[in-house]
Amino acid sequence: MMKFIWSEYIRHRAESRKFDLGKIEEILRYSAERYFDTETDRLVAVGRHDERLIMIPYEAYGDTVRAVTVHAVTRQQINFRIKTGRFSNG
């Protein structure tokens, strides 16, 4: 079973951007859209939070997942990062 670590920073970012941690956890658990960010060396999960598309950079160690931050993103931004090689399928 996966264990999620929520730092004060991610809690603050989620609250200030009006994101629900439960929905963020659901995206981290079940999103089929995932990338490796070659600039930060982190994994990224993408999913829908109500009407917003969000991106969650995270680190995974065994069965522990630590979300780094969360923010709204556009499909165009994701496609650009794929095209430039910043995101690779991972």
C-alpha cells in the first residue's frame, strides 16, 4: 500500500491554489499520464482536478510518495515540454 507524505509546503500550495489533497492523492495513485522531468529529475503525474488540468511533480521511494508541489497547467505547456525533451514518458 502506498504511503503519501504531505509536507507543509505542499499543504500550503494546495490550499492557496484551492486543490484538495484527496484529489491530488487520487491523481498520484491512478493517473495514466506520467512523465519524467529531465530538468528536475522528478516524476510528474498529470490529471484533472475538477475542470483544471494539474501537474504534480513527485518523488517515489519504494512504497512512499512525496509530492513536491502542485499547479494548474495547460495541455499546450505539457506538449511543449514533451516536444523540447524536458518531459519523457516515464
